[in-house]
Amino acid sequence: MDALYTAVATANGREGRAVSSDGQLDLPLAMPPALGGNGQGTNPEQLFAAGYAACFSSALGLVGRQAKVDTSEVSVTAETSIGQDGSGFGLAVTLRIELPEALEGETGTLLVKQAHEVCPYSKATRGNIPVELVIE
């Protein structure tokens, strides 16, 4: 792969900070209350969810432009879960894609499937963790 951009961030554990090399991201990290933490910071699952939602939304925009379909009103919510998977901890993702009325039906479903094929997060997770697509 010829890299067009490389993001760099450093973290010092689940109870510390995450900082990007350009300083645009500088967040306290904390375990969520559901895992015994105080919840006084973000966590890797929230960061993954935000990144996946943004990336999938961008992929929908790309396939929409290619199909000459307006996807500007589409909203993507990613739910990232962590839990025991038999070999330790694992992740699972549900992507909730909210389509406007104009994209309900076959066209919207096709665009979501195409976006799932081209989204870099979807490519990275394919075959590694469960990802469920829910069109709303």
C-alpha cells in the first residue's frame, strides 16, 4: 500500500491519556463504569466507534457520489462492544445506518453494502470481529 496519510497517536494505558502527534487529539482515558472504572475519560471502544462511524459515513458518501445519489442526510452510529470471546477479550460492532426517506429500499441497501466493501475499517475488521449492519 502506498500511504497517503499516517496518523500517529500515543497512549499510556486505559487509565491515562491518548495524544496525537499533532496535538489535535489529547484525551484523558478511563475505564468505563461497566468495566469497573470511574468513566472520567474516554476509552478505546468509544474511540474505535467514532472512527468507524466516521469512516463508514465517508465510504457511503464515496459510493453515493459514484452512483450520483445524495447521501448528505445519512447518519451512521457505531456501537462497539468488548467482552470475553473464548480466547480473552474481543470486540463486536453494530453499525446503525439511518437513511433518509429518499434512500429507503433497494437503493439505500445497495449503497450500504457497497460502502461496507470499500470502508477501510470494514476491510480491517472483516473476518476478525463480528460486524452487523442495521439499516434504520
